[in-house]
Amino acid sequence: MRVALIRREYITHLDGVNRFIAWLAEGLVRLGHEVFLASWCFSDIVERDNLSSWFKRVHGLDVEVPIYALEEGPCIGDPWARMMFKWWRKGRRLLVSGRADVAIVNGALPLRFKPKVAVAHGPIISWSLARRLILKILYSTFDKVVCVSEETKRQCSKAGILECDEIIPLPIKLDLYRPLELSRREDIIVHIGTRPVKNPDISVKVVEELRKRGLSLELAIIGPRSRDVETLTREKNFVKVFFDIDEREKINILCSAKAFILPSSAEAFPLSTLEAMACGTPVVVSSAVPREVVVNGYNGLVINGLDLIDYANALEKILREEDLWVNMSRNELYFVNQFDYVKVARKYEELLKELIK
């Protein structure tokens, strides 16, 4: 089976969607399928001819997957109307020339190709009524729609956009992760995500509070470049910011940290939390993170609301009680095995085979 995996916008974004694409692609290759990636465009951080090798390196892949883009040269901005028109006009031609048997699209777009599967990531709670109506029409053109979590399914149904045909979780390439014992870890708390919805400012205040309590900690913020985060951390000497780093560097930081914090305002299925678990790094997250990712008291601590004192208390408890840290770390490593990227790829394989049949 020859599968096309599609990113609507930029294949060069260093985000959870492209990581999903990368790991699902390699999982399908390991199952014996041919895979190529298709995208609207790429940014000027890499030349077109080097896209495949660059993608392999930054996402920690063992295989190099071919990448095709609708635009010939690098792009800037997000011109949605032009982007959607390009997919409607040239998308099918690109997939046919790539000899695709089936397409997996992240999100929805006007693609004149069959059969095709849409993957709904979310969250969608802030979408406008007009955008919801457009997406409802687009999703109706797909043969199957997969949601990445029960929370995504709930949000899509509540918004009246779609009803998921199936729920398949995000994959994670577990063999990239090398958990360290507590004694070998650094006094670092990790926050992943620089968009406002991830609330990095709360994480800064939490670590500041913990330092006042006598814990000699640093905060590592990882994510796409953000002027707001640059301004936020400019005079905070206990904060280290890592913008646009590749997957292996991020994993090294995450696996050597003592805890992970995510005081997010909205989530559907945060891959960063699973990555922390794959490192055996205890997680403290907001209640926006669905229960299918974090079970409070078992594989992490869940905080209702965004009060920095509540997060500080939870982190202090984990850091001062070694038995709690060890038990939580062990539970995380057991829990995250169900998301292994080959296991998840096999679920997509079954869906695609049924569709083609």
C-alpha cells in the first residue's frame, strides 16, 4: 500500500502535527508500506531538495521519507484562501503523480482524491462559527474521520462539526527515549509550548515560587520562537529558552529533567505530556489535559485551574518525596507503552486496508 500523509500548511513547522506525521510515516514503513509526505509549502529554513533529509534529522527518524510540496519555493504567512485553492486545484495531481493508494490528511481541505481519511487533532473550542461551518462541509467529503482522543471527539460533536468514525491516539517513537534515574537528573523543570494557550508565564511564576521555597531549580522552555516568550524571560536568569530545536535535543533535556509542567488552557491530546512520560519524567498538568492522557495520582498530578500556588505545591511534593517520584515515573513508563508508534500505525493500517477493500 502506498500512503500519502498530508500537512495542509508547512511541513517545516516544528510542532506536534508534523511529529505525528513523521512517526506515523515511519511506523507505516516498518509495517512494510510505502509512504510519502505532501504539504502546501515549506519555510526558508531549509532548501526544497533537502526537505526529506532535514525532516528525518529533526524528528529523529531512522528512515528518510520523500516530501513533495505544492509550492516551488519557500513561503511566509498563512494565506488560507490561496492555500485551500491550491489544494483543490493541484492536490489530486500531486497525489496521483506520487501513485498514492490512499491519503491521510491532518485537518480538512478541499482535496479531489479518493479514498481519503481526515485526522482531527483539536482543540477547537475557540473556532468561529464561520470556520466551523466551512470545516463541517470539508470533513463531510472524507471517507473516514479519525479523532486523536475522546476529548477531540467531544469537542467536534459539541461544535456540530463532525462525528468521529474512529478514535486512534497519537503515536510516539519510544525507542528515542532514554529515561535516567533520579540521582542522575538535573534540577530542571521543563515546559513545552510557547503559544499563549500553553501559559508559559505561569510556569515561570511557578518555578520562581519554588526557588523562594529553597528549591534550586531552573526552568527550560521549549517550542517555536516567540517574541512574547523572549520578552517574558529576558531578565529571568533561572530560565533557559530553547527555540526550534530538533527532536533528539529536546528529548535529552526532557529525559534529564526532574519534572514537567503544562498549565495549559486548552488541550485535546498533548503529545508533549506523553513525551515526558516516555522519559519517566513526572508531569504536573492542568485539567485541560484529558484523563485518557493523565490519571491524577497515578501517572501524574492534575491541577484544577491555573493558580500558580497549586502547581508549586504539586511540584514541591513530587520533588521532595523520592518514593512518590519513583512510583510516578514507573507508572508513566508502563502507561505510555500503549502509544508506541508501530502499534498506532497498525491501527491506521487496518483502517486503510478496509477502506481500500
